[in-house]
Amino acid sequence: MHPSKSIIFFTVMSGTGYGIIICLSFLALIAEINFNYGFKLSLILISFLFITLGLLSSTLHLGHPERAWRSFSQWRSSWLSREGLAAILTYIPLMIFYLLWFLEMDIFKYFLYSASILSVITIYCTGQMYASLKTVPAWHNVYVTPIYLINGLSIGSLSIYCLTRFYESEIQHLYQFTLLSLALCLLLKITYWFHIRTKSTSSINTAIGLGKDNKVSFFEGPHTGKNFLTTEMINKIKKEKANFLRLCFIILSCVLPMYMIVQEATLIIDAFILKLSFFITLVFALIGMLIERYLFFIQAKHVVSLYYGENKV
Amino acid sequence: MTSLPAKQNKKLGLVIDLDICVGCHACAVNCKEWNTSGHSSPLHDIDPYGDDPTGVWFNRIHTFEVESEINGSKTVHFPKSCLHCSDAPCVTVCPTGASYKREEDGIVLVNPETCIGCKLCSWSCPYGAREYDEEAGIMKKCTLCVDKIYNENIPESDRVPACVSTCPAGARSFGDLGDENSNIFKLVEERNGYDLMPEQDCLPTNKYLPPREKNNQFKNDALNSITNDNDFSFDTWKEIIEDASK
């Protein structure tokens, strides 16, 4: 599938923003989350900007962005419609939470929990939009939606962790929570990569329909040039390059952050270098997530490629 | 709108005979010709006279090689356009309701006024029936020539899709595949018409007829007699031909 820049940016950024909210609600459940104003303001700004910039970027790939509002109407059948609706609904408790949290009013927790539930629903809808597509076997499986959720959560909690380093504060249980979500993120992705090695039941034989007693092979495409289907649905990446990028994701988004968190005490003495290195860690982790999302698209084969020379998908 | 109709009064669709199709691409050309000035007009082309032309086409002809022990090797030309599925995923994934299936005849259409161009319908279609128009910013597709088959300004005999009326070999048939008494339904029964990718569960309306089995008895007999007969001459060959043509 064509790795559209705006969709990759959207899913990673908004996922991270929602992840921050979800992680924050977990922390609020088990500990106090009343930090100093600077820390609060940074968290509010970062989560708001990530979610909003992501959502705005998602409209960039539309042919008619000015009609985007129409997509809220078909929530009965369409995961994309549900995703848009959930994303907008999340803003209501989210904005109230921001305000109440900043004003230090205790009922902020209830709005945080509501925003967190709606964030989970939004990411769930994003995942289901891909997972419901039978035409793309690499997406039509049980791993895709949990991956979207855990990726958002791990990078979201990492963002909060990096901010605590920046403001030299501590949040109870955040250390374990971040490590656990990063480890889960890595484990789930590797399981997914193993899973997508199995081929789907659709093949050139079922696509042409003559494969029962015959050997069917591709002879000639409909034309020598490209068309919408080949540019949108049929994209290839060399195996070596894909493996290299997978390794980049593992190191940048999982191993490096975990190493930094665990080895922090032994690594860094200077306070400024500590802040800087955690900032770099977060940037690297985000780059790793963009790479993971790029692979999610470029390595997913669409069954229409069976009409353009593939024998299996 | 986005949900599929509970029932279909008719199932209008095409039947494509892979035994007859000669791969001349006339159906695809006439499809472009009609539709670039009809319901979906214009079907934009990008860089049409340049090095790397692309454009919107609703119908394309692929070619495959089909080999079997009995029939040997055979070239099969394979035209493919929208199959107007009964369980069309392109309709249900649409976030705006622009993509819809008509209750009266089962034709799947796109409303150009409400399509936002998100391309999700094209992802959900296993057959690659959807065509995004880059210039117009909306999705387009085969309309089964909805502006031709009901058009009272043209003679009744012409009220079939452009691809059907133009096929010089008669490889394409059009009709109501939901009507068990229709000729097209009987044709599918008789020739073991089949669905493409049934495992995708889209229940396509369009059917494909497989190439007929070749009768190779004569060819095999002739070849055997040639290879077994050391005294084979032009006269014996001529006799075989004459026998066969009687």
C-alpha cells in the first residue's frame, strides 16, 4: 500500500497525544498527579498539539478537505466515520480536563477518565479501519488494533517520562508503566512480523478463477504505464531495506528508550546533558514510530496486485 | 445511505465469456469514450501525450497464461471492471455516504457532490474497480452506463453498457442476474459461470465464463499417426485432413 505521508504523520502524532492522555489517566488512578504549573502546561500543550496537528494532517490526503465534516455521518457502518466522530468527541472532556487540571479543581479526574476512554475508542477505530479490510491480509488480523493502541500508549508514556526528566520531578509508578508498555510494544510488533509471513487464501488462482485444474500465470498487464491502482495499492520495498528499517524501529522506539530509562543513573551526571539526552531519546522514538508506520503501509500487499503479476499476497 | 440496501429488486450486471474474448481492448476504449462525456465526465488524463501518461479508466483488459494437462497452454484475455457486488465493502466503508448501492437495480455508484476523496473505498475493493480522479479529487467508477441503459433518447437496442454494445466478438452480455428466467442467468448456469475471489465474500454480481474444454482428440490422433508411421508422406497427411473435415 502507498505510504501516504499525511496518514503516517497523523497516526503517529495523534496516537502519541492520545497515549499521553491514556497514560495520565492510569497514573491518576493509582497516584496523585498534581505537578507544578510548568510541567502541567507542557503536558497540556504537547498532548493538545500532537492530537490536533495529527488530525489536521489527516485531512491533507483528502481530495476535498473542505467536505471533511461529511465524514461524521456514517458511523453506523464505517470505521473511518466512527474514528472522526470519536476524535471530535474526545475534545469535549479533554478541554474541560485541561482547564480544571490547570485550575487545580479535584473533579478534573472524571474528565480525564472520560477523555481517556474516548482516546482509546479513537485509536481503536483507527486500528479497526485497517483491520476490517479483508483485501489487505497484512492488516486483516487481530494484531493491528492492539498495536495501534500499545504504540500510542508506549510513546505517550515515554513522552511523560521524558518531561519528568526535564522538570526533574518524579511520578509514582511511571517508571514501571513506561518500561512495561515499551516492552509490550516491541513484543507485539515482532509477533505481528512473524504472523504476516503466512500467505492469504487469495491467490492468482482465485483472482482469475481458473486455478482449479490449471496453472495460471501473469502474461501481460492492461497497459505498459502506471495507473491509480498500481501507484496506490502496489508498492514494493526490498527485503534488505525493510529488515534494516525494522531494526531501526526496534532500536529507536523500544531498545534505546528502555536503555535510557533503566541506565539513567549510571549514564549521566550533568543535569543539562540529562535533559538534552532525554529530549533526543523522545525525538528518536518518534522517528522510529514513523518508520514503523511507513513499514506498516509499504509491506502490506493488496489483493489487487494479483491482477498485476503477484501470485500470492 | 452507506449501508447496503436490504433487498435488491434487480441485479443488473455483466457476464464475460473468457472463451470468446480476443483481448482487443475495444470495450475499454468505448467505456472511456462514453463515460468521459456522461455521468462521470470528464475522466481526466494526466500527461496524456507525455512520457508517463495515466488516467481514469473503468475497464481494463489483463492477459494470463493458463496451462493444463488436457488443454495445453492457452492465452486468456481477462477484462475487468466493477462487479457491482451484492455485499459491496466499498459502500459500507464510505464515511460520508457518497458511495451507495441502488435498491432498484443493484448498481453501485458514487455521489460526486459528497465524496471527500479519502480513497478508503478503493482500498476495500479486492478487484481494483475504483478509480480516483486526481484532478477532480473524487472517486469514480463503472456506472454500468446508468446514463445509457435507461436513456430514452437512444434506440432501445442500444440501451446496454458501452462495453457490451461495442464488443466485436460478443464476449460480453448484460442483464438481470437476479432473474432466474433471464437469458443471462441461464447462460451462467449452462456454462458454469463463476465469481472472482469468492473468499473475499463480496458476492459479486458480474460472472465470468471459463474457456471451453479443447477437443484435442483429432490433433492427438494425427500426431500419433505421424510419429508412429515411418512411411509418412504428404498423401497420408492429406488423407487425415480430408477425413477430419468430412
